[in-house]
Amino acid sequence: MNNHLWELVALDFFVVPTATFRILFGFIVLGLDRRQVLHFNVTTHPTAEWTSRQIVEARRGGASFSAHPRAGPPSA
């Protein structure tokens, strides 16, 4: 694993409530080798198109992805 640590990334969505009771959705990509932020963005209305654009932008920065979800979709 140490041989490939430089190419591993973690990505996550998170929710941020604001002081005016709005909800912001964040997307972050972290490089695991140096624990640095590779890409970060926030939106009020995430869509599949927005999410795919964020992944494309993060890849331009040098991140590579392989889909291995740990959990299923969020329940409503």
C-alpha cells in the first residue's frame, strides 16, 4: 500500500447549515499521501451534473478515481 499511497484519494460530501438557516453542500477531495486538499467546492443545489464536473476538475489537478463506495445512498 505504501507504494501506491501517492495515488489514493478520498472524496466526500458534507452539509453546512448557515447562520441564516440555509443549507450548503460541500464536496471535497483529499490526497491521502500528504493529507492535502486537492479539490473543494460548495453549492446550494448539488446535481449529478455538478458532481461529475467536480470530479473532472479534481482529475485536472492530478487526482485519479476508482469507485469503491463504503455506504449506500442516504436514506430520506
